[in-house]
Amino acid sequence: MKNLRKCATQIQKCYRGKLGRVRFANHQRSLAQHEREKFFHVASIEIQRHWRGRFSRKFIHDFYARKNWLASIQKANEDLRQQMAQNYEEQVIYLENQAHADATQNFKAHIKGKHHLLSTKSCRGVFNSKYAALKPGGVPAFSGVPVEQYLAWESQTTGKVMEKILDGNVDQQVEQITAKVEKDMMFHTTFSSEEMFSSLSPDKRLEEE
């Protein structure tokens, strides 16, 4: 009986050892399978990430296409800025020309009929004062021509020649009339401030001041 118990114990020990080794082997295989699945899962995710990134960059969000698009937008902005600058310059020129035309028109309206302000042989006119050239503003002028000269043209030609001169249409007849007016009116020729001041002697300067 004792011998049978010993044999049964030995058999149970062997069986339990075998069963334990089988269970352990199954556990190891299950664990290895889990590790392999985990590795391949991570690897597949990484492959998909790279593939989707390349596909997106190549077909959906193309870097070079976006770069070219940004370059086209920048070029369009530069063209628009140049066009705006050109339009601004044209508008400034137009406004300047319009202001000059308005000033010319106002000057024509104000100078018309003012021939009584012209200088005479006995008295200088208000626009041909001998002190005007000594002032910072100098002799009153419009478009570089003294107002006294416009009054002379107005007096001699009744305004018709003056309109042609202000518009820049000076023909041969106007030049002849102008030369005649200048010749007949040498007594009130307007000097510049430097010429008039240098023509005075020191005593004369003190008297004039």
C-alpha cells in the first residue's frame, strides 16, 4: 500500500509537471502572439502614417503647388500695388491740372477789366511798385509772368491775346503784339529783386528804404 501511494504520487507529480509545462508553453505562445500583433500593429500604423502623409502632400496639399500659388498671390499683390500707385499718380496729375485750370480761369475772370490798374508814364501801377521787388514774394506774377504784363496784354488786345497766351497757344501775331507792347511800355519794365537792389546806389538805397 505504501508502495502504491508512492507510485501514485510520482505519477501525479509527472502529470502535474507536464500539465504545468504545457500551460506555460501555451502562455508563452499567447504572449509571443500578443507581442507580435502589437509590433505589427504599430508598424502598420507607422506605414499608414507615412503613406497618408506622402499622399496628402502629393495630391491634396501639394507643397510646390501651394508655393506656386503663394507666388502668384504675391505677384498679383505687386501688380495691384503698381496699378494703384499709377492710378494715384494719374489722379494727382489730374487734380494738379484741374487746380491749375481753375486758377487760370479765376485769374482770367479777376484780371478782366482791370486795365485801370496798369502803370502810366506819371504813376506806377499797384502791381509794379518799386518796393515790390525788394519783398520776399517779389513782383506779383502768375505762371512766371508779372501781373503787370498781363494787364498790358489785356489793355492792348481786349483779353483775346491773353487767353491764347494762358492756354499756351502763342502764334506769330501774338508775339508781334507782345513785342510792340513791351517796346511801348519800357518805362514800367519790372526788374528782379537783385537787379533792382543792385541798381541803386548806397545813398539811393537809404532814401528808398
